[in-house]
Amino acid sequence: MRFIFELNHPKHYYQFKHVMNALLNHDHEVKIIARDKDVLLNVLDEEHVQYEIFGKHKKKMFQKYLETIPILFHYNKIIRKYKPDVIVSKASFYASFIAKLHVRNRIKSVIFVDSEVVDLTNKIVAPLSYKIITTTTFGLDYGERHVRIKGLFEDCYLAPSVFTPDSHVVTQYGMKKPFAVFRFVGWYANHDVNNHGFTLEEKKQLVNAVKPYMHVYLSSEKELPSDLEQYRLPTPASMIHSVLSEADLYLGDSQTMATEAALLGTPAIRSNSFVGPNDMTNFKVLENTYGLLRNIKEYDEVLSVVMDFAKNSRKEEWKAKRNAYYESVGDSNEAIVGLLEEMK
């Protein structure tokens, strides 16, 4: 079979990395297409991955709309040339729409959904898709085309069976322990409209509050002012999971990195406007079932909790909870490969 994997974020690459390798080992063909966005291309280049760019990412909403037609045009050219059997994506409108255009050629779109709150996915992308794959804890039901697997999608690349952190990353890049990683996102994505994370003043206050107790390293999609730039994380993007594994504390308004830190056994605090009764199920499960994540909406509480965590190490406690989590979930990659190979 011939597969195309569409990547728009470093997480997409890591999630599908072992799945793609397994498909290649089973004598299938795999092609990677990528959006020129954030540090995705840096990660692919650092890992020596071959890919074709299908479009560029635009930050402003009207620019996104203007870019839609050129992306669809280029995407269609790739599909016509490569002639895949299956297009795999996180939840791409482009993949699902193009697959529908080629329905006579029996091209199937398979999407992996981990957020219940994205209207574009629920109202357009999922109805267009041939198969929708989620975790068992996912809160919506897409009907007969919906398949559920155990665990979380981040298990595909963070489970102990597939990931061994590089413990030398700290000394190699001149980092000092104990340390905290703060992650601040840009809030440019379609699903981020009308949502927000920390303000600049809150970021500065958090850094100043924690640095007497541990070193602070920042990862930020936005440019940082000079007084925060000095804390910029010095490692390449492809080393972030080893960094998170070695960290003593994680704090951020990111969705992805909060989950990754938690699953790597690092005390993790997540805060943004999504937090609340209607928050995404995966974050609720990580907090309420496994105790691996703190989801906090109000800034004053965030400051109080992060100070407590900075003063009182919980690393060993989190490692134990992480081990318990992975004892309860199976091999996500094996399950996904099996599902994709059934798409004949």
C-alpha cells in the first residue's frame, strides 16, 4: 500500500514516526508532506527525514484563508503524482477534502483526533474522513467510522518501549540542574481563536518567582523581550523530549508539551483559557485518573502551585506515577499499524 503522512507540527512527526517505520518494514510505501511551520522543518532536517513541503503557515486569519486555495492546488498535484491509497493526518481539512475529490480512485483519509473542542474537525473534517481514530477516553462519538485505541497518542513516541532520553543533553548544552522548562505558545492556530495563555507580565513574574529555587529555561513561539531572552532554551528542537525528561518542573500554556512533560515523569502544570469544565478529555484523564498533570485556569493559583512545586521536588513521585500509567496501556503503535493495514 502507498501512504502519505501529512505533518503540520513536530508532534505529528513524533506521533507517526514509529508507525511509518513499521509500515516501511512491512513493505509498504510512505511519503511525508510537511507544512513550513514553526520548528517542524528543523526537526525533520535534524532527524534526516525526507519530505516535500505542501504549503506555508500563516499567522493571521485572513492570510490563512488566502493560502487555502494555493495549498489545495499544490496538495492535489502531489496526490495526482504519488497516487496514495491512504492519506494520514492529525485532523487535516486538506487531506480529507482532497481524498473526497479522489473518491473514484479510492483514496482514503484517516484522521487522528485528540481534541473535542475544534469545530472545524467536528463539523467538516470528520464527516469528510473515511476513518476517525481517537483514544478510548475521547468524549465524542463519530459513529461507525470511529475507532478507539487505548492510552494517548503521545504514547506513540514517549512510551519507555520506544523512547530513551539522552541524559547527557543537560551537560552537552551547558544547562544546570535543578531546572524548570516554561513553554509559551503563540496562539496563532485556527483552534486558538478567542483563547489565550499567559500575558507578558505574568511570564516575567513566573520566571522571577521560580529562579531563586531552580534554573529556568524558556521555549516560546513568540519573540521574547531581552530580559526574558536570556532564559531561552539552548537545545535543538529535536532534543526537547530529553530535556523534558530531565527537567524537575514544567509550566506552560501549551497543550502538547504539557502532556509530553507529564508522560515523561516531570511534574507538569498547564494553564490557559481552555481549562475548565469543558476542557479536553485527555487533560482531565491525566489529572484525575493518573495524577500526572495539574490543569489550572486562574493565574494566582498557578503562581501558588508553581512556587510549591519549585520549593518541594516531586520528581520521584511523578516518575512512579508515570510507570504506573505505562503499566496500564498497551502498544499504541502496533494498534495503529494494524488499523492502517486494514484500509486495503
